[in-house]
Amino acid sequence: MKQYHVAVIAGDGIGPEVLTEGRKVLRAVAQLAGTFSVSFTEFPWGCEYYLKTGCMMEEDGMEKLKGFDAIYLGAVGYPDVPDHVSLGGLLLKIRRGFDEYINLRPVHLLEGAPCPLKDVAREDIDMIVVRENSEGEYANVGARLYQGTPEEIALQTGVFSRRGTERVIRYAYDLARREKKTLTSISKGNALGYSMVFWDEIFREVGEDYPDVETHSYLVDAASMFFVKDPKRFEVVVTSNLFGDILTDLGAAIAGGMGLAAGANLNPERRFPSMFEPIHGSAPDIAGQGLANPLAAIWSISQMLDFWEERVWAKKILCAMERLLVEKNTLTPDLGGTARTTDVGDAVVRLLEESV
Amino acid sequence: MKQYHVAVIAGDGIGPEVLTEGRKVLRAVAQLAGTFSVSFTEFPWGCEYYLKTGCMMEEDGMEKLKGFDAIYLGAVGYPDVPDHVSLGGLLLKIRRGFDEYINLRPVHLLEGAPCPLKDVAREDIDMIVVRENSEGEYANVGARLYQGTPEEIALQTGVFSRRGTERVIRYAYDLARREKKTLTSISKGNALGYSMVFWDEIFREVGEDYPDVETHSYLVDAASMFFVKDPKRFEVVVTSNLFGDILTDLGAAIAGGMGLAAGANLNPERRFPSMFEPIHGSAPDIAGQGLANPLAAIWSISQMLDFWEERVWAKKILCAMERLLVEKNTLTPDLGGTARTTDVGDAVVRLLEESV
Ligand SMILES: CC(C)[C@H](C(=O)O)[C@@H](O)C(=O)O
Ligand SMILES: CC(C)[C@H](C(=O)O)[C@@H](O)C(=O)O
């Protein structure tokens, strides 16, 4: 029997609560499937840990994570720890350190999920965003000159390597081909004449190997408009780190809200563990009260199973979530219900059990 | 009698058509007001000009523009001229060359204008975005190393000077104070640890001079979500060049569409002329057919009058547009009507005449 070992970094705020539900669902799936088992190892890292130790994770943290089949991350961020410290020391450190260069984010309106847009049918919002996740605008390269003086200058450099750009674009082409979908590249060549002109060139170049894939290109400003005006234009989307960040939050807004948005940080070659996370923040204002919606964390489990090629179960989780959303009996306050975080996890498990 | 001299760069695609209507409206306003006159001088620059001469404008073009009270720009862009050439040689060149460091874009849902959002009242969408317009991500600093080889690297550097950042933020604080509105800064300090951490610091620093202004800060990803989920959070918004580009297109999407979106590129000290433009593109597919919506170009005229401190007339134009939108008899196809570009200009003039 296959054994999957999952490293759990519940992190801050609502992280622990929502991951508890995700783990519950994964455990139930393992039991129902009977073909694999899962184990969880918890790592107490995050802002609390930082306030005690001065580090967001143990010094040999990356070493410790190396052997796992997946990392399950809750949320990172505390009001009194600067974001660039907390994220740079944990979330972004893992994304970079494990070369998780693909950030895969479904923007898919489940049946029953709320949508703030008029005149849009459910089927119209069904994309998968492939976000570059290892370099680009997030390369963390920069400087501050003449700091604190009136002449101060801050420089922030986006670094786009051919290897880094090609591999994410190729991944997206492969995905579009496999799923028989169109592929849309989102960039900004008209104003960013180095990075984005380069991106556009590579998008065209790689495309020569995929004559069967229909492609489109949008400027990021126009794309953000069309996410709202006409989302059905987009199927598989490939874009840079920063643009992917912005567009997937916008995507979450049109596809049921942050309570439903999941993201997978993948190292497709499986040389390092991949990381799965709800993309919402730590929401300290509602932490510990049972108010947080665990569906994003549960969707991340579906993405984890998908990456393990347990596709049937990945799909079943989404179906269970969809039934939950349609029935509307067990939803958290953000979705207009009165259920508590644990109720939602329990309900998804029940629906999964009923489905077999 | 005051005399305003306007340089007209109609540019490409639908640019000439829509500016014709804007000029018609401005001429009518001057006549009705009786306190000032306007003159127009046309410059035939743009992509057509480029294809003939190799330049987007005359060599001494900037010199020629210097004395005008305003530049009225249509649209720039042709399918067979690379965007970074056409824009870099005209639109961006003027923004930079005349130190038009403020890009002012209303995101204001006029009565009668279509909105793609459910559950949002008209009054909920009423913001003014102050976009940095002279440096930042658009500084045009970068390089490509090892070009054409597998080792190629493209670098794109955002340059944020204290002077450049302070002045736009200060402008926004002044505006918020004058209008008694809240001010929201939109940045991305959690991932862009040089430029955006710097931005956030300056936002706080300058704020010390404005204890009476209520402030908020959003990450750009969260902001793009809330533009859709809860736009009433935003009143005066201040943000960087790139983020402003993205957010104002998103703003246009929620506030009636691109056919209504105007932008002013201001040099507030009036050392150089300011430039007023509809923010839509050249739309070559519909050019020359009388299908283009001139309301964005007309709204730019309102912004021009506002900058000249002809506030009453600036306001009257918006009221006339609002009546047109409510009456619905004379709208172009993008707004569900069958009117032609010129009909719309004529109708706005008629409504203005009726209003005095
Ligand atoms: C927390 C932050 C650094 C992160 C990002 O910008 O990538 C988040 O917004 C996300 O999208 O995962
Ligand atoms: C055309 C382009 C360079 C420009 C920009 O990105 O600034 C446009 O999108 C705008 O918003 O005025």
C-alpha cells in the first residue's frame, strides 16, 4: 500500500483551524480509497515561532521538509511581524528553496458558489491559472540608495531567466494540450520593454512546438478588465509571478471568494516536495473562533491528490464541495451560513462517504 | 477673455473619431460659457507617421508642444508597430518628458451607466485613482544578457525615488483632504521588499502631515479583489505606475466599461502642459466606422476643464453625459445603443445647451 507523508505547517491565525479540516478530509479519503495511507508530521513554524526564536522556521527546516510527499501550509502572517519577514522566511523561502516554479490556481466557479458578476453563467468561469512561482518580479533583487535622505532611491529588479520563463510556459502549453483548452499568456510588453517583451518572445517560440494549441495574448490591464467583463475568454492562463498574484485574487473574487481559493506550488519533476495551501491570509481578526471557511484548505487537498495522481479522489472532493454549496445547509458565515469550521469538514467527509 | 490653446494628437485607430466629438463639446462649452475661448492645433503623429518617417513624432515634437495649455491625445497603437515602440515614442515619451507625474483616473459609476456587479449600488463606485506616472515600474530601466542563448536573462528594474514617490503621495493626501475623503494606498510590501516597502514607509511619513485624513493600506492583490467585492471601501486611491495601470482598467470594467474611462496626465505645477486622454486603445477593428464611443474622450475634456479650474463646466459635462446615459436614446453599440460616434457628441452638446 502506498504511503504519503505530509508535512503540516499550520502557521498563523486561521491556518491551524482550516488545516484540521483538510486533514480530516484527507484521512477520510485514504480510508475510503483503501489503496493508500497518509501520515502527518506537524511543524510549529510561523510568526509565534518567530517571536520566540527570531526565525520563521528551524535553521535546518528545509532539510527536515525534504523527504515529504507534500507540504500542507495553512497561513502566514501576524500583525506585529512585518510581512516581508514572515513571508520571506517561510512561504516564499519554501517556494524558492524547493524550486516550486509552478503555482497552479483554479479559477473555477463551483455550482452553488456565489458570484458577484451579473450576466455570467457558471460555466463561463472555468480557468486554471499557471503562475510563474520562482523568479520574475519576486526575485527579491533590489537596493536602497541614500537611505533616509531626500535623494533616496529604491530599486526593485525583476529577473526573468530563459530557463525560468520557458519551463512555466512549456508547462502551461502541455496542460492546455492535455486538457484540449486554449492557452492565454498575460503580460505587459507595451510598458515593460525588457522582461515582458522577453516573456512574449518566449511564449511565441515555445508555441512553435504546440501548433495544435490555440493561443491568445492579453495585456495584464486588459486581462483584469476581461476577468470581470467576459471571463469565458480564459481557459488555461499563463502569467508572471506578480501578475499571477493579482489575477488569481481577482479570480477568487469572481469564483466564490477567498474562502474557496486554493493554490498548489509545484515542483513538477518531484525533486523536491510540492506545497499546497489555501491562498487566503491568516485573518487574525477571526482566528480561533470557528468562523473560518475551510473549503479553500479542502480544495488544496484535492490539488494534492491530483498531484499524486489520485485523480478520482481529487475529483470526488470537488463534487462533495459542490453538493455542500448547492445544499447550503452547512456553510460558514462568509458564504451566508451559520456553520462552524469543523461542521464544514464533517459535512464534506459525510458527503464523500455517501458518494462511494 | 482667457484663451486656451490645445494641442491635438488624434493618433491611431479610433483616436481621430472620438477626439472630434470631444473637440465639438469643448467648442460648445466655450461658446456657452462666454468667458474663455479655445483653439486647436493638430499634430499628425502616431503609427501612420512612424511608418512614413521612422519616428512617432517630429524630432522637435516636445519643443512644439511646450507652449500649449493642454494636450488632447486620442489613441496610440497599430497592429504592425510594436507597442513598446509606438507608446515609448509618443504616449510614454510625453508623460515622462513633461513630468506629468500624476495620472488621475476617476472610477465613478455615472447614473445610467452599466455595471457588471450584482449587489452594488451606484454610489458605491465613486473613487478617484491617483496613479504615479513618471517612474516606478515604468522607468524603462533594464537589460537583456546573453540574448538568444539558453542562458538569457532579462532584467527589468523599477526605480522609485523619494522625490517621485513623495510628490504623488502628497498630491493624493491633498486631494483627500480637500474632498474630505479617505485615502487608500495600494502596494505590495509583502513580496517586493525594496520598492514597495519604501512606498509604504513614505505613505506613513507623509501621512504625519495629514492627521485629519483617514488612511488605509491594501496589498494590490487584495485590492483587486475588493474592487469587485466591495468597491465602496475606496475613495481616493494612490498607487504605483503599474498597479495604477491594472487597477484603473479594472476600475473601468466596474464603472461602465472602457467606453467611459478617461485619464488626465498632470504636471500639477504647470511647468509643462498636461495631457488628457480616453484610456481605451486604438481599437483598429472598429476604426473609421462611426462605432466608437466618444464618451471617454468627452470625459477627458471635463478633466481638462477641471484642471483649468473651469469647474462648473467640468461638472456640467458629466451631468450631460449622465442624462444621456439615463435617457438611453443616443448610445453607441458598446452601451447597447445604435447611435453613431458623431450622434453622441451632438447629443452631449444639445444637453449642455439645454442645461444653461
Ligand atoms: C503572501 C504573498 C507573498 C503571496 C504572494 O504574493 O505570492 C500571496 O499573496 C499569494 O498569492 O500566495
Ligand atoms: C498603453 C500603455 C503603455 C498604457 C499604460 O500601461 O500606462 C495604458 O495602458 C494606460 O493605462 O494608459
